[in-house]
Amino acid sequence: MKTFFAGRVTDKWRIFMKKQIQRARKFFYEVEKGVKELSSVSRWPGNGGDQI
């Protein structure tokens, strides 16, 4: 963490961040599948859910 706070990005940090991005995308896509099961007013903003 010292290198991060010093503003240095190492290969170890890049690998870590790539894995975190892959992990976040995986969760997003899994959740997105389930959103289709919700009523339209409970879905993502812009699909009626922001009109409550």
C-alpha cells in the first residue's frame, strides 16, 4: 500500500486491479440477470424505477 499512496503503480497493483475489475463485472452481470425478475418499478433508473 505504501507504493499506492506514494503515487506509484506497480505490476502487482495492476494485476490486483484487473482481478478486481473482473470480479466486479462478474457480480454486475449476475445481478443484471436477476433484475429482469423484478417488477418494472424496481429495476434500474430510467426503466420506471426512478418515477416512484
